[in-house]
Amino acid sequence: MKILTANRLADGIAVWYADGGWAETADHADLAHDKAAEDRLEAIGAKAHADNEVVDVNLIDAEIVNGVVEPVRLREKIRAAGPTIRGDLGKQASRAA
């Protein structure tokens, strides 16, 4: 499975394509289960990049863990959670609150 990620141009925050827009968490990102769905997400990302909404658009590997979409690679897990040196900062702090 793949999901679409990028960085929002306005503030640089890592975002994931979900429900017709860019979400700040990967939890409910749109999943691509086949090549046609991957092509659809890539087209969405290319348009968003051309419209100067996002940069560094990529399809990444993902899996479902306890009913929630999660990136597979460590780099993407860090982008999804926030800084690794302080759990009280970044997106992981928001989830704990």
C-alpha cells in the first residue's frame, strides 16, 4: 500500500493526502492498493505541486496498524511524529494531549 506525502509550502509541515485535502497526520491518509490508485495520487500530488501548495511530493509505503494508517520507513515515521529527541514536542505531543 502507498500513501501520498509532501511538505506544505506555506510552513514546511509534513502533510499527507486524505479525504480530498492535505492533513497534518497520516492517520487517515488515502491508501493506494494498486497501480491505478497510485497514478491517481501521483496526479493529485503533481497538481498540488504545480499550484504551489506543496513541495517534495512522494508516494511512500504504508500499512494499517490498529486501524490507523502508518508509514513503514523510519524516516517517514519521524516525519509523521515529530522530533525524536523530545516527545513533548511535535505531532506526538499533540496525540498524547
